[in-house]
Amino acid sequence: MFGKKAKYIVAGLSLAMTLAPAVPAFANSGTQATVSTGVTKKLEVNPGSKVTATFSYTATPTVIKGAVVDGKNTTSTETHNVSATIADITLSADGAEATGTAAITYGAFDHAGTYAWVVKETANTYTGTGEMQYDPETYTLVAVVNNTDNGGTTVAESYLIKGTVEEASGEKVGTATFTNKYTEKTSDGTNKPLVVTKKVEGNQGNKQQDFTFTVTFTAPDVLPAGKTKADVLNAITATAGEGAVITNEAKVAADATSRTFTFTAKDSKNVTFNDVLVGTTYTVDEETPSDYSASGEVEQATVLSEDGANVTVTNTKSATVVTGVIVNNAPFIVMIGVAAAGVVAYGAAKRKIEK
């Protein structure tokens, strides 16, 4: 009797030993891993604009059900609390786009499965007085975790899906790309405006004369949230100092990309242009009278930076003036010269006759 029971016991132990390798014995809580993909940050600014900014991200655990990615079923059916950490990205942009990247680091996985997180940009801090636009894009991070022979776990595959994936199809991407835009005006904080000043020089220059100017602004490419180029141009304000008069500051149509102001100004008078978006280009043209020379006009489109600009257009009119002494006495001096010459000639002739 005992022999028969022993026979069954031995058979059961043999079967258990056969199945043992298929049952994971989690000897440890898993190891930390770095995702093969990560986050890319793009910071767009206009020429002439400077900013330093730090961007932060979150990866929140989520569940995805039946999502098909690249023809493959991706399913995460249980909630989890495994962390996925994304480092902050700090960028300094000086008149051109700046880019940076950050890796994603996983916490420890204690068992095999498919894990998922929702990745978003959550906040940013920056130096400057302008406007920073957030990127609302959302990505789903997926990690496929397998068991190892020693009872631990390993990340077999990790990738990102653009958008929030829940019972839906998704597009696999190589990196989570977030693009932010920074814009600022010349009226913000310490930023300076464009000031156009008239100067008249020369001994014939008329300092009470009005000179006519045309200033043209062209909008930049990076715009504030929800604004068009026409919106940016129509926000520009012009203030004329005493002795200057703005003659035309008409608003532009919705599809316009440039706006023109005209004004007149006397000597040492100016017009100030504010609320100009940094990166806007400008030209300054004067209707120079034919009897004046001119210098200081801005003929080539020039970027207005956050430091502003001072443009002085100088007109010069001069004439060679003969002094009053020479003008009044010249005939008499000529007559004296002629008389002196006659006396000398007479003396010479007389001495010749006497000989």
C-alpha cells in the first residue's frame, strides 16, 4: 500500500520539477531601466529675442485596452504604480530656435507585462517679460516587460504613441516632441521701442521745416498664441513728440504681413513706435528735398530686437558765403590796384624820356 502511494508521490514530484522552469520565481523586485526613446524639446523665438527656460514633464500610469500599434496588439489591463521619470530640459535661445533632449528612466518592475504612461508637458519657468506658449500634445509611453531566467525582469521593448491611446489605434513615434514658442513686445518690461528722430544741419538748414517720413514694419514668423501677422501689426502704436505729426497710421487687412506709418517732423523732433513684436523688421525712408543731403535712413529691412533702436535721419544744407568786407570793398580794391599800376607806368615812362 505504502509502495503504491510512494509511486504516486515520486510521479508528482517529477511533474512539479518539469513545470518549475515555466513558473517565475521573482527573486528580486526588478531593475531600473532607461527608455530607448525620450523627449525632444524645441523652443522657437524670433530674431532679436532672448530667453532662458526650463521645461518639466510628467508620466502618469495609465491602462490601454486593445490598442493596435503598427499592426500589433498592445494591451495593458491592470493599473500599476511603476514610475517613469523625465528629466527637466533647460534651453537658452538667442534669436534662433534651441533644442534639447531628455531620457525617460523607469522604476523597478516586479513582474512581466505591458505597462503604459501618459506623457505631458506640465510647466515651464523662464526669464523674460514675454509670453511662453505651452505645447498641449500628449503621448502614451509603452514598456513591454519580460521575465529573466534568474527571476528578475527586463524591458524587452519601449516606444511612444502620439496621442492618448485607450481602446483605439495609435501612431508609433521615435520621440515625444514638444514645441514651445516665446514672443515679446518692445513695451514689455525693460524692452525698448523704435525711436525715429529728425536732425537738420548746415548754415542754410531750416530747422522749422517739416520733413516727411515713411516707416514700414513687416511681421515675424513666430507669433503669440492665437494671433495673426495682421493682429501683431495692428497692435503697434505710434506716439509723436511736439513738432512731429503722424499723418497716416491706418490698420491693415486680415491677410496683411506689413504695415506703413507716415509722419512729418522738424529738427530734433521724433516719433516713438511701441508694442512692436520683437523680431519685426522695419525700414525708415525720408522724402528728402532736392537741396538737402541726407544720411541715416534705414533702406534694408532691419530686425528690431528687445534692445530697441534709435534712428536719426540727418539733413544738411550748406552754402559758401563770401564775407561782407570782400563783397563791399572789392570794386575799390580793384580801382586802387589799377591806379597804382598807372602811377608806376607813368613814372617809368617819364624817366625814359628824361634820359
